[in-house]
Amino acid sequence: MSTIDLYVERAPLRFAGATASLESAAYAVLGVPFDSTSSYRPGSRFAPMSIREASINIESNSLTGAGLFIEEVIISDIGDLAVVHGDPKETLRRVESVVGELAGKGVIPIVIGGEHTITAGVARGLSRAGVRPCLLVFDAHLDLREDYLGCKYGHASAIRLAREAIAPDVTIYVGARAYAREELEYAASLGDSIQIISPVEVKKLGPSAVASHLRNRLSRCESVYLSFDIDALDPAYAPGTGTPEPMGLDAFEVFRILSLVVDERFVGMDLVEVNPLVDKTGVTSVLAARILQEFLLLREGRRRAR
Ligand SMILES: [Mn+2]
């Protein structure tokens, strides 16, 4: 039996009004409304619906000049994963099965969290399908803890777990600025396979120079996976998130970098940690919808240009 039939439920709204069936689609949107291990402000379980709602109410063009409109991209919004609150292990197992099935069909998973933990399930699913991408991570945090307060399968360990699943040659963080000493030491112990570009460096170098550095570092990667934690952005741009940190990226930097880096080698993305419960104006969901839409337009535009 298809694990998509087993574990995925139709959502009342579809991302960007997408109507394609999974059989005909190049991209599949999957919501994972899971937020059981959030250490500060829970509520990201409401993000898939909130981001879908925002996506229906924004214009369908590209902000960076990708040239396509979102209705020209064949997307299937398959719905939301039936998560098990309080059980990250079982939830990750379900994410893995569904993403494994999507990747096995050659469909690009576009996963909307939920807390960052779900990235580990996506990575396991890709690995199960034989896809071992390099990792590009936008995040204020490193999420490299071995455990946090005894919890091994939590959002503070998301990238560590994801790396264990796919053993990427290259892991690059953009926007990271908040971490524990043990995470920094763990990253340093992995040598140049992990690199951190802080917001201060983005300000100093400028987004175009950062993008050319990223392109260079990712040039030997056969495939790339993008994990986008909304808290990479400054809370001024993305206040609606569980664990905000000041001194973040601005929206222009994020879109500029993505526009110069995303290409047809990207095998999927997730967007995590939007928390509609603390997003008083709704702008964080709008920003998240725009980032997802831009990724789709950029990847599809580059693919068609080949
Ligand atoms: Mn984070």
C-alpha cells in the first residue's frame, strides 16, 4: 500500500491553489504539522495551513525575476502528514516513508513544517530513495546537539540527525548566529565539511559574493537539499517563530542569495519553524509562502533553461 494513502490527509486549502494530481506533478507539497519538541514557543503545527492561506493571497510572479508564474509550475499539494504529537520518532518514520515514496517517483518534495526536527525524516526519506544531497541550511541555529535536555529526536538536533542520514560531503549554513559551545566544537571536529556563514559575513561581503561562494562550494555536489528555518531572518522580518534571535538576515539578502544559487540540482526543500500563534500581523507566513514560491520558480526556471 502507498504510504502516501496511509499517512497523508487532504488539506482544506492547497498551496498556491495547486490542482495537479501527484501522477502528473514535478513537485509535491507536503505539510507536516508537528511541534512537540519546541523548547520555547510551540505553535508551528499551525504553519502549513497558515502558509497555504498566505500563498493563495499573494501574487504569483517571481520577486527575483525568474520569469515564470507559479500557475505555470506543475505542483501537487498532497496534504498534511498524520503526525503523532509527543512521538517524534514515529512522526519521523512517517515523514521518511512518504518522502521516500515521493523521491522514488522522481517527485521533488516541498515540505512545510512544523518544527525543524522533521528535516531528519526528509533526509532519511531521500537517503532511502538513494539520494544523498549536499545540505544548504538557512537557520539562526546549528541544530547539531547530540540531545537537548535528554531529547535526542528534537529540533535542537535536526541537522545532526539529517547529516547522519545522508552523510553529505558539504553542509553550509547561512545566517547562523546562535549556538552552544558543544555544537560549535562538534562542527569544528568535522573539518571543512561544515561551513558557517554568519549574518555579519553576509552584511560584510554582500549577498552576491556570498552566493558565488556558495555556488563554488556546491559545484561538486550532484544534488543539493535546502532546509530553510525561517529564524535565519531577523525577527523584524519574521517575528512569528518559536525561537527568535536578533541580528538576522534581511529579506533582500535571502531572496538575492536564493536567486543566484537555486538550480535544477536541488532535490527538495523544507520550510520550518513558522509559528502563526505569535505572528500577530501574519507577515511571517507571507514571507514563508514567498520563499517556497520563489524556490519553485527558480528551480523550474533553471530546469527549463537547460
Ligand atoms: Mn532555528
